[in-house]
Amino acid sequence: MITASLQRGIAAGILSAIFVIGTGPAALAQSQRGQQSTRPAAAKPAPAAKPKPAPAAKTNAAKPAAAGAAAGAAAAARPAQAATGPGGASLLTSYGDWGVYTAQTGRSKICYALSQPKDRLPKNVNRDPAYLFVSFRPAENVKNEVALVLGFSAKENGPAEAAVGNASYALITKATNAWLKNPAEEGQAIATMARSGNVTVKMQSARGSSLTDRYSLNGFSKALEHARKECAS
């Protein structure tokens, strides 16, 4: 029988493989920055001739133009997700602040819904990118695993919790990773996340600093369901 601590150790190895080798959080962040910096500016069309259309035609033409402008503005306001996620996973789609990614290693498929924090406190502490995600690994009979990449080394056996709505869940940490301390609470935590607006993660770093990350849950339910279906097939 595999003990809970050994299972967490195995999971830590999986996280290391996903987030450290070659295409980890730093690479994902770099990819996002690269997408933003290399996005070509919208071309400015040459001035068109100014015919004098009939009033009705002018009104009809203006409506789709206005609709197109509104759609473009909405798309620009929507946060972009990296095309390639941790571990070289491919972005399938995004819902609000959450992306759905899949990766294939041999015959093993990994699917997960992932998001990054909206707020990080205190703001004057330098940290690596952080991630909250729920993963599915059918080959290992793993589903609904709630995990975090913290972006810093946590204090061993230090205080750590995730607050969702009126509920609070104790976390267990290993180096820069964290999971729910009681795996049996994962189903309950996910159900609470589905009807809440934010997750607030509070931890203590190896240096003794108290750190807080706040994640938005906008789009979480749809992203989770999509990831679940991807790994069910």
C-alpha cells in the first residue's frame, strides 16, 4: 500500500517534470510576454474614396462596422492565454481567467484547468510565476487533483491554507509546490470553487515572509468540465 506521504512525493516528481524541465512556469510566462511583445500592430487601411451613398445604405453599413469595432474591443480586453502551457501542453481553449491544456507522454494523457493569481501580496516581494490548477491523469487514476505552483520555496511544515468562500482548506507543501493536506477534501473544495468568486492562498516562505495570492474563479467550472472530458476520451 502506498502511503499518503509517498503519493505526495510521487506527485512532487510529476510537478517537477511538468513545471521545471524546459517548459515550466518561467517558460510559460516568457511565452505570454513574447506573445504580447510580438503581436503585430493593426494595419491602418489606406483612406478610401468618399462616394456619396444613399442614406439607407450608409446607415446599414455603419451598423456592422460598429459591431465589428465592439467585438474587437472585447477581444482586446480579454486576457490572452499562452498557446503552449507547462510541460509543453497545448492550449485547447480558455474560459474567463482559466485555460484548458492537454499533454501527451507516450500513451499517458494529462489534462488540466489552470489559472494564475490576480493579486500577490505584499507587492514588494519578488517571486516566480504562480499557478493554481486541477489535473486529470487517467493512466495513474488521478482526477480532480488540486495543486499549486507557488513561485517561491515555502517554509517546511509552515502554516498554509486556501480560503474559498466561507471554507478553508489546509495545504501541505513540498519545496515550491502545494496540495490539499487532506486529499479526501478535493471534491468538496472543487464544488466550493465552482460556486465562489475567488481562492485566497496564504503561506509562509522559507525566509519567514507571510505571502498571499488571490486567484479569480471566473470561468473555472467550464474549464474544469472541458479538461475532465478531454481526459475521459
